[in-house]
Amino acid sequence: MTYTVYVLKSLKDAKRYVGYTKDLDRRLLEHENGGCKSTRNRKPFKLVYAENFQTKSEAMGRERFFKSSKGRGYLKALNL
């Protein structure tokens, strides 16, 4: 089983959302259908980045990095 760390960009306000999941397609549908409280008012979204990991702990670590100031700078350098 793989875990995916993903970055969404709101087409409404251009803000990013970073998360991780075991089932990316299901999770994207949750975001688009308003099933996620933190993104409900910022839809629609575009998937702009994704990375796969073998373990949950690796995915959680990468998500934490993207949410740090260094990680946000990394995403900004990629124009995401």
C-alpha cells in the first residue's frame, strides 16, 4: 500500500492545501464535494503536485515538511 502526499491549489483564492492519503481519488472527491472542513469554502481545486511513499510515517514527514516555512519556500520555487 502506498501513501500519497498531495498539494491542491484553490482556483478561488490561489491558496495551497497540503495533505496525505491512501486513496487520492477518493480524497480529491471529498475536497470537491465539501467533505473537508478546512477546504469547503475554497473550492474548486486543481491537483498541482503529488508524491508517493511506502509508509505512512514517510508521508506524514513529507507533509510536515511542506507545511513548514522551508517546505512552503520549496513549493513556491516550483511555482505551485
